[in-house]
Amino acid sequence: IHAMLLTHDKFRQFTPRKIADAKAVTEVLICISVDSRQAVDQTVERARAGGIVDPSPKQEYGFMYGRSFEDPDGHIWEVIWMDDEAAKTAMASGKEAARA
């Protein structure tokens, strides 16, 4: 996956529509997956070192860990790590509990 981060002037060359103010409205949900909990923290800490806002508390679900940051335009990027096997087990046990 690739993401192009453009200035508004450059972005206007790709769309005839008005550019949304992401600080006022939610336009998209952007989530990227990384290989470890440490990579989640490293990614968000690099963003914070550049002056980026960390708008949400850490998300800790045991099998999944996530954090977020807000880019200069106001879009929120979620960065997550998930243990796929543990997630499958958790979902399976939840389904079993719902059936009981």
C-alpha cells in the first residue's frame, strides 16, 4: 500500500470538489497494521516527535493493540498490531458465549 501526502494546491489538481476540513468533519478512517506492539509505539512516537497530536487513548484488547495520531490536516491515522491467532480464539469464545 502507498499513501500520497499532497499539499492542498497539488491535491486540487486531482479533484474538482472542495477539499474537506478534516479538523471539522470526519472524511475517512485510515488504519495501518504493523508487525508488533513496539512498532505501533515507534510509529506514533515518530509522529509525535514531528509535532503531531495523539488524539486518542491507547487501545488495549490483549490480542490487539492500537494508537492513533492526527496528521497536519486533521485526518486520524490508526496504527494497530493484532495477534491473529489470539483474535480468532477470542472471537470464537465470544461466539460460544453468545450461543449459551
